[in-house]
Amino acid sequence: MKNLGRFLIALGAWLVLLYAWPVMHHAQPTADSTQSRVKRHTKLTHPQNPLLKTQGPAKFINQPATKLVAQYGQPVKQSVEDGLQSRWLFQLNSRHYVEATIDDQTGTTQQLVVIGQDNAIKPFEFGQSLKAITQITTIPANYELNLHEQKFQIELNETQQRQRPLIAFKNKTYAILVMQKGGVATVVYLNANCLLQSNLYPVTSMTPVPVPEVATGQSQQVDDERQLALLQYCQTIRLNAKLPELRSDVLLEADQLFLKTLEEAPKTLLTDSGKRRLKRAKQQRQTALPQKLTEADFTAKALADYQLTKQQLFYFDQPVSVQQLIFERQTNPAFYRAIHDQAYQRIQIICTEGHTLVVIGE
């Protein structure tokens, strides 16, 4: 009996030790295992992002600008921005919009905006639905970019995946497919540097985002190019939507004087509410969406003196660019109406340094 008792005690102690050992060691993970789990948590949800074969306009990014000329012909308009970069406009036949951003130091294409049903954007098509796009490639929620020996991670939310899905090509360039009314309306091809500087998608990694170089000033040539680009953009979208082309009025001396007075002595033209709105607009100049003034903010006398009665007037106390319209068109009433409302037949766009005036009429 004594031997049996001793055996049972020894067996019980052995069983306790057998079951307690893994529990004790599992409850206190090592620092290395904890760090490993943290690292796994920060990995991309799509670690193997699909890379499409480089084709269509994507093959021009990071390549000499001469290849663009071979494809689209000589640019109709070129503007140099303080020796940093140039913007080229091609094929101004109103059914196409092709705008390139050229690095003046390297002579290579950094970004290419393509609009127009007749333009080739292989493997995609204008008007193509998101469902059809997903049959060609998946749309990841996040990407890892390599630039200047650094790694960046960007993330797309569900809205961005639907409205501006991001596609990667094998030559390390990207395409933003801008969706409008359920189909592809615009494609922006760009390199990693332009993508990061665009601030269109949040950077989730802790890597510092490269800051774009800023030109010290703008010339009249740059203002003229911006004016032409905005007009061509409106015309292209309208004609591809089978709406009649807008008539662009000749710039009148009265319009130039109106804008000059508005810049130098705005209180002589504005109502009290207009003065308050202009003050807010100046305070919010750095916001993504330009703040506007309309004809309701001007006195009846001012509108009559400058022959602006019975017209829709929009004034922005900051530059408005085509790139802003591409991504925020629905939030800019001036251009949204000019593009989509067939009742309007006339448009006048005046750009000066830091200001934009749009007048539309029937």
C-alpha cells in the first residue's frame, strides 16, 4: 500500500508538471516574438500587388519627352515654370486632352493626363466600369513604393478604390483611373515622386514625403497656359458627352479692368456679405477646395458697369488648375455647370497670378 501511495503521488506531480510547463512558457512571450507579431501587423494587406504589363501611355513616364512628340506630335502650348518643369499641351482639337509635365533638368516625362474617347489607354478604355476593370486587375487597398532608396506605404480607403483606383505597372509607374458617372473619365499617369507629392492618398509609413520644389513666381505665359488648359478641359469633357462646344468670348478690356479692380480695390465692387466672403477666402487659400465668390457678392452697379449682368460669375482668390478639376470637379460649381449644363453656350476664363475669374452665359 505504501508503494502504491508513493506511485500515485509521483504520477500526480508528473502530470501537473506536464500540463503546467507549456502554459507557463506561453504566458510570457519573449521580446523577439512580440516584435515579430508587431512587424507582421504592419505588413501590407496586399503584399503581392499585381503589376500590369507596361503599355499605353504608361510607357512614356520617366522616358525622354521626345517620345511624346513622336506619339502625339509637336505640343501646341508649352510653359516653363521657373526652370523647374514645363507643361505641354497636345492635340487641341477639342475631342482630346493630353497634358504632360516635363522635368526640365532631365528632359523626361513625369506625369501625363489623358482625356478623350479616341485616346488609347490600354489595357483600359474610357467609359469602362469598375467591374470591368477588376476583371483585368485587382485594385489593392495599399501599395509599397520605392523612391530614393526609401520605402513608402500608401493606403486607399473604399471610396478612393471606387472613385480613383490606383494601378501599378511593371516599369514602376502608376495610373490613377478617375471615375465619373460609373466609368473611366480621365487617366493620370505618373511616377512615384509625383504620386507621393500629389497627396491624393495618405502615406501610412513614417517615411518623410518628398516636398515639391516651388517656383518663385509666375509669368504671364504660365497664366495664359493655365487659361488655355482650363478651356480645353471643359471643351473636351463636353464634346465627349455629346454636348455642343462652348463659345469662348474674346477677352474684353472691361473684363481685364474688372479683375484688376477686384484685386486692387475689392471694396468698391463688393457687397458687405461679399467683403466677408472674400476675407474668408483669403484666409483659406491653402485649402484643397478653392473658395468662390459669385455675382450675388457684387453690387448691382458693379455688375452693370462692367457688363456682367445676367451672367453666372465665379471668382476664386487663388489659381484653379486642371488637376484640381480632375479630382474635385463636382465640388467646383463654376466648371461643373459649364461642363454639364447644355443651357450654357459661352464661357470666359481669365487667369492672373493667384486669381481665376470664370464667366458663363447662355
